[in-house]
Amino acid sequence: MIRSVLVLDNSPLIFDQLRSCLKSYPCDLSHARTGEEALRIAAQKSFDVIFAEPELPGMSGFEFKVRLNVIDQARHTPVIAMSAPADDWTLKRMRSAGFFAFFAKPLSFDRLTQVVAPFLLPAPVYATATGVSRKVAER
């Protein structure tokens, strides 16, 4: 199954870096350079995960995240922030805005894979107290 990923960042270089990090996963990557463009795309198509730069000109990634919650099909999509190393205040803003995770740029392939792989693998992955499983425990 091909997973869909939306990248909101005004830098084509970051999009290329993320595409390179995710090339081993069967994903369909979409790129938006503005928050407005990302909202239009998210209203038309469902995504398994969204990457967003919080500090964008115009509509910030923070505002994008808040406005994304109004779109029914996108309300529960995990949004991962990607930005330069953040201070405590910025991290607090990311948490309060509801970002699922944060990655400092430049992106680390190993760390990115650890957090994002469950959203991109062909079969669902379930975290349990004893580890990670691809099967749901029998009840």
C-alpha cells in the first residue's frame, strides 16, 4: 500500500532531503510551499502524515496546524514539525499546537525513520508494552 505524505516547507532543498530520507518507503509525496496551499491540498486528499515547517512567512506552520483541525479528513492526521533547533518556548508552542513530533533541521535519516516508519509501512504497526507488533492481540 502506498502511503501519502504532505510536506509543507518553502524550501525545495528540504523537500528533496525528506524525499531522499523516505525513498525506501512506498510513499506518494506532495509538496506545498505555503500554509494556504497545504490547506487546499489537505482538503482535497487524505494524508497518512504531514511534515510542516512552523516558521513560515505568511501563514505559519502553527496557524496551519490549527486550521487543519477544521478539515474533517485531516483532523487526526499526525503533523510533524521540522525546523531549525528550537528553544524551550518554541517547543512548548509546538506541543500546545498539537504537533505529533519535532525534528531539527538538517533531518536525521535514522531518527526520522524511528518516528515516521509506523505511518509509512504497508501494514499497520501496534505498540505494546512488550514491543512493537504488526498483529492486533486476540481479545
